[in-house]
Amino acid sequence: MIYEMRIYEALPGKLPALNARFANTTLRLFERHGIVAVGFWTTYIGPSGNTLTYILAWDDLAARQQRWDAFQSDPDWQTAKAESERDGPLLAQVQSFLMKPTDYSPMQ
């Protein structure tokens, strides 16, 4: 198992719209494409209150590539993204980290 941590820095005032997009559309589409979400967090204390961090679980890199590509090309995702960004983009920056658990990690 590998895990992907994605950190989204929302533009000022856009975090509520980003959270709504995940809650109302993205999670349903993740499920459709076999993308397993481990958890989602907003920054409580830290350098920015406009940050959404989430972790996805993947069987391997090939599965990640296939499922992520299918999600990105899904017409429902493209429509939802365009509609949510009708008044401008939601994100200032996206970071992605692929992580492999250590032997002693509780999550394998």
C-alpha cells in the first residue's frame, strides 16, 4: 500500500467552495473510480487557514495512475470543476507526496 498526501492551498475566500466541491461531487466521483480517501483536514493552527490536506490510499503506482487519469478525464468531474470555478480558480497551489509506510507504521 502507498499513500498520497495532497495539500491544497486555496485562494483567499475560496476554501468553503473547495470544501463544498469535495463534499458534493469529488467524493462521489472518487468512489466511482475506486479512489480510496483516508481522511481530510483543514489547518487548525499553522501558517495558513486556507489549506485543505487529504490522504488517499493506493494499492500501487500503476493503480494510482490508472484511477487518477480516469477521474481527471471523467466528464462529470470536468463539469463540476468548471462550475465550481465559474468565478475564478479555487487553488493557489497543489502539493502531492507519495509515501510508503515504514515497517513499524500502524498504517500499512
